[in-house]
Amino acid sequence: MAERLAGVFSDFRLEVFAARHHFDPPHRVEPERVAALRALWDSARARLAGHGLTDPPRPPWPASTHEG
């Protein structure tokens, strides 16, 4: 799946959160790693806004979970 997505999205990045269960989400346990994903989403949001496109939905957790 990662190879397929990398072929579609030029800025695709794979982040693996090994041994995580959906009841133990990474944004609670490893917020610093999720910050990298948040940065990617924020850059995508900025690119969309630069083209006059609709702002995509925000991630399901508040921004404060990724800030140091």
C-alpha cells in the first residue's frame, strides 16, 4: 500500500507506530512523532489555500497535543 501511495502523492511519508492499538492512539503516547504528521497536513492545507481550494478537515485531536 505504501508503494502505491508514494506513486500517487509526491510528498508521501510512511510513519509506522509499531505495537499500537486503536485504543492506545499514537497522538496520546508519542505526540512528538505525530507532530511530523501534523506538519505534513499543515503544509498540504497551506498548498490548498494557495490554490483557492477548500480547507480540508483538521485531525481529530487538538493542536496542543503536538506542541512542545
